Amino acid sequence: MTTPQGSEDQQRFVALFEDAYDQVLRFVRRRLEDGAEDVTAEAFLVAWRRLDDLPADHGDARAWVFGIARGIMANSRRGSSRRDALAVRLVDSGSARGIVDDEDDAAVLRIDLATAWNSLAAAEQEVLALAVLDGLTSAQAAEVLGISAVAFRLRLSRARRRLRASMEARPAPSPPRRDSLPVAARRPATQEPAS
């Protein structure tokens, strides 16, 4: 284990930490219910110890820390019996606003999206989250997952297709029950007398 000694190494680490800490923390929180701060801190500790391996490109360096955090979570899961630690959560459903005008329609869209999201396999949620929620490029996300960029793009395409199909397959809203309508709407329409 080597620890960087030079001030240039320290500056690189500080710049990475200041820029990526919040993003890595969000990345981990979507995957863990508890202990996200601990995993994030451990990821940066590993990055500090392995600073010589830090990619020169800033985006690649951020992805590298995401990969470290993912590895820490995987190690933690092997020692734990909790299956729900892998659940990726939608953290900001407010993105549905602006797509629809009515707040009721926005709420329905968010519910439909959450239902479609939950119908996806964990691996499909993972590739979508890396691309959309974490904003990683295909190459960066592929590095996080330990696969090629081509394999990542293929998985992402399949996951998008499944999410879209699930959204399109949602049942049409059912009409309101007659007993839930206002009293005036329950009355039968009166017919005009024939002349």
C-alpha cells in the first residue's frame, strides 16, 4: 500500500474529492438504504491509497471512484443477507414535471414510471441509473461495471426498450365508479319532450 506524498498528488485528490463526493454519495444512496456515507468515505480512502492509479481525465477519475464504491458495496453484500440493499431507488421523480401540464397527470406519470422501473431487473436498473441519473458516458459506465463500452451500450439499449414497453403496456385508467361521482352527475339525463 502506497500513500501519495507530493503536494501535486494531494491537489489531485482534493480536486476529485470536492467535485465528486456528492455525486458518489448519491450513487451509493440509490443502492443502499443505510451506510451510504460510510461506503463513500471508504471509496475515497481507497482512491487516496491508490492515487497512482487515478485516471488523468476528470470524468474517467469520477467513474473510477464510482467503480470503487460499487466494489465496496459488492463486498458488503457478500457478507450480508439483506437482499434489498441492491434496490436502486428513484431519488428525484420531479423530472416528470414539464412533460405534462396537469399536476394530476404528472402524479400519474410518476406512479407509472415507478411501477415500470420496479418491473425491471436490478441489472437493467443499474445501467439506466449509471447513464441517466449519474450522467456517465458509455465508456465510464462500462468501467464501473467492468465490461466493454459496446456491451454497456447494448445493455442500456435493452433496458430502455424494456422500460418503454413497460410504460406503454400500463393499463388505461378506469372510468370513475358511478357511486363516486357527484350527485348531479348521477342523475339520468332528462329527455326533451318530442314535439
